[in-house]
Amino acid sequence: MATTKALGSKPADCFQFRDPNSWTCMTELASDVVVEVGEMFFHLHKFPLMSRSGTLQKLINEAAADDDDGGGGEPCNVQLHDVPGGAAAFELAARFCYDVRAELNAANVVPLRCAAEHLRMTEEYGEGNLVEQTEAFLLDVLGSWNDAVRALQACDGVLPHAEDLLIVPRCIDSLATKACADPTLFGWPMLEYYTAKSLEETVIWNGITTAGKPRSPGADWWYKQAASLKLPVYKRLISAMRSKGMSPKNIAGSLTHYAKRHLSGLSRHSGYSESGRGGDRLGTVLSDVEQRVLLEEIVALLPAEKGVATTRFLLGLLRTTMILHAGAACRDALEKRVGNQLEEAALEDLLIPNIGYSVDTLYDVDCMQRMLEHFVATNTSAFAASPEITEEGQLVDGSSAELTPVSTVAKLVDGYLAEVGTDTNLIMSKFQSIAELVPDYARAIDDGIYRAIDIYLKAHPCLTVSEREQLCRLMNCQKLSLEACTHAAQNERLPLRVVVQVLFFEQLRLRTTVAGWFFVSDNVDQASPSNGSHCAPRRRSVELDFAAGSEEENYEVRNNEWSSSAMSAEDIRQRVVELEEECSSMKEEIHRLGKPKGALSRLFRKLGLVGRPAARRQQQQQLTSSGDGRRKSMSLER
């Protein structure tokens, strides 16, 4: 509830407008002094004014002396163009002199306090004068958050006088103290917000309600009203809160709210137009120069701690910096902040458009490279120790906690390169420089960088074979998935040497897998029931485990074990057949590219791509016949 105070006892209609530019005190006596304040004229009387104001007493005496010298009998004129608060504040002061009713509130107490000081309405010219009255009411205003904010906003029009009277520092200190206090402690300073609307009401019966406990406000309860302050006052408020122990996260949250209210372009979906520009609470449109100054001040006020401001907000500020052409220091500071927490960024926020008339690329690739360099410099500990990687792309050594941001950024860079790779004006050296900043071990699988390279090759068909091979060195063919290998084997944009390399590693992986399956199959064959020396211990263990059971139960257990062994061997053979079919299909793909001759034919023979399927099928037939023999022996034993 707003704080108010009534001054005077006479009816308020004693002061009336005579015309749009003049006030008149309606009394039986004619006016003998005209006070001019700006464009407003006040037709008043000397005695009430001189009895309360030392300044008016001096000016009226001087004006009366001039009139006596001139011999005129008309009302004397007094000019007060420099009174703080203008005509509105002087009207309240004149009402106080006439003891006419006037209402004090948080919006007019500051101008009236400054006007009273300027008019010297002190105790010297009457007990309980206006200076004392306004000072006492100002203390009540500072006890309320809402009223203190309104009083601080009212200081904008009388800043020199409000600073001299220490009104601005007192308002800022009061607000900072309330914002830093615990809002759950006895309901203060948010007790004024616990109105009937904010209470949870529960209907019991026949319209009777009971009010629940008031909801506790969050830590951001003061953001909205603080954002309504002008930038100079807001800066001082943030500094006062920081000195009183406000957490960096809350300070960054307030700065975020303030920037979103006064700056445009923080959202990718907000257009930079006249209707989308930032403005204050009164709807005043800020110019580009004002927004640029505000942006640089917000960046300077941001806490230095990592993570207090979201990466999306920082990238929005960086995009606005490009639009408003802010200083290089502001841009560098934002790029460094984003680079320190690049793993939290989203791909769509990193696509910052190039601003200017002399740029070639669609997106600002240089900005992305600088942010990535900051990230690499910040995470030197994770980049220094290069862990070993298995064939499946999993890390063996190193701390997973340290490598998680690196792996996240690697995926982010791959996606970014895929997006900017469609730009025909992007040169290959710039594409390579960004991709090379991410180490090879940061990628568990290279499908992302392969996709980016393929997109770039598609958008740049004029690259030579050597340039294509140089670009393909960015990926590790050993870390491509089966789908990526299949796509690469059929990709006409890749150099033939790269295709052969992909097929070589895929064949090597296939041979390793087949050898592993054969090894398992041999172990199963050795453990099968056809070998009596190996089966005797198993039978004895089964008999010991099931000594309490009957012979039929023991026979059933042995039968189940032999059946499971035979089934597992059959599954292995089926898998080998499937792998052989995949190998044959790969061979057909190689011949589709062209019949190898000479040295290339010898290379394929070394890779095992010539003549191997027939030998494998012969070996498979031998395994099948041996398996049939084992099944016959098992049936005879039964």
C-alpha cells in the first residue's frame, strides 16, 4: 500500500485555475504578488509567502522596492524559474503556505523536499515548516520498497538538488538493504506484497474462505522494478548491492532482465526495426547511441564468475554488439565469456550473421573461431593429456569429467561446420582452421565431421583432388560408424584414395569380428559333449549338484546343457554367414567403382578383398559338417 500524508486543513478548492497558465488563490483579498514559475503564473499574497519562505521574503522585498521607485501600485512580479520541481512543486509549497490541503506521496515528496530547501522554508520561518514535514515523510517512504523506487525515480528531475540533500544515496542504500535481505525472514521486506490476492484462499462452505500461508517470493522479486530505473541510478544500485553481499548470480539475473527490457536484438526472433527497438517504461525509444552505451555498461557490470549469466544471453549480447557496432573491448569481453562456457551454447545461437557491407560469408566465422580458441585456452588441462581411444571410440584414460565439455564442444563444432559449410563464399582454410582446433580424441565417433565435410564438398564442387584429400584428413576413417562407411563407399564426392581407406578399415574391422566369432566357436566346440574327457567333469558336477533328484531329472539337465551349446554354435554360424554376405556386398561396391588393375589389384588382394569369400565359404561348410557330426553323436548318446 502506497504511503501518503495530508498537509493543511483548508479546502483544496481555494486554489483554482483562472486560465491554462495561471493559478489564483480564491480569498476576499486581491492578489498583491505574481510569482512566475516557467510558463505558469501564480496570483498570490505577500504575507503567507513571506512568513514561511526566506527566499520569497527576499525576492518580494526587492520587487516591492523596485515598484516603490517606479511609483506603480500594481502587484509586484517575482520570477522563480530555477525552483526544483517546477510549477508542480511550487504549487504544493504555496498550498502549504496558505494551509490548504495537499497530499504528499512517494512521487512528489522528493521534488517538494528540494523546493522547500531552495525556498528556505525552514524552522527559522515557522515551526513545523515544510522542510521538516517533507523530511519526516521521506523517512516513511524509504521504509517501503515500492515507495523507495518511486522516490528514486522522481530524483531524475531534480538530480543536482537531490544529490546535495543525500536523497539519492539514501534511496539506493534502502533498496540495496531490502534486496539483500532474506525475504522469508519474518516476511520482511516483502510483507507489503502479501495482499489478499497473493494469499491462497480455500472455500470451506457456503462462501466461507480461509486464507493460507503467503507464498514466499523468489530471489528475483526485485528485478522488474529495478529495471525501471535510469542507467546511472541503476549502476549505483547494483554497486551498492554488490558491496552488501548480493550473490553474483542474482546480480547477473538483474542485469539480464534490465538488458532484455531496454535492448533489442537479444532474441533471434526479434527484428531490428523501429518498432522493435528498446525503450524504457514510459515508452521512450532509445537511440542507437544510447543502446550502445547501455550495452557496454551492462557488459562491464556483469560479474566475472563463470556460469552466472547464461550462454544464450551472452550470445544475444554479442549479436547486439555486432548490430550496434559497439567497441572492440566490449566484443572481446563477450567472446571471452562465451568461450569460457562454450559447452553450454546452442547451435542456433552460435550462428551470428555477418554485419557490414564488405563481408563475404553469411555468418561471422571469425567470431566463432575466436570463441573456440578461448575455450581451448581455458581447458588446457583437458587438451594437454591426450587419452587413448579404443576402436569403438570410447575413452580409456583421462578424466571423464574434464572431457565431457570437450566432447560437447566437438559435437557443437561439427554441427556448426555443417551449417556454415553450405556457404559458397567460405574458404577451405577457414573451414580447416575451425575443425583442427578440436582434437581427434574429443570425438567418440567422426560421423559429424564427415557430414560437415560432405556438405562442404557438395557446396564447393570446384575443389581439386588434392584439396579434397587435404580436407578429408580432418576425419578419422577408423571412427566412422557402419552407416557412415556405407555412405562414404558410395560417395562420389570423396577422393578414391579416401574411399579405399574407408573400405580398408571396414574390412579390417570385419575380419577382426569374424576372427572373434571363430574363436568363440572353437571354444564352444571344445566344450561340447562329443569330447568325453571334457564332459565327464561337467556330468559329475551336475550329479553332485542334483544328488537329491532322480536320474530322469539329471538326464534332463544334461540334455538342456547340450542343446544350449548346440544352439549357441548354430547362432555363431548364422552370424558368420551374415558377415560373409556383407563382405561380398562390399566387394561388389569396389568393383562398381572400377576394376582394379596393377598395383591397385595387389592392394585389394592384401586387403583380403579378392578370393577370400570362397575360402570363407569352404571353411563355413567344414564347420557345418563338423556341427552335424556333433549333433549325431549327441543323438546317439541320448
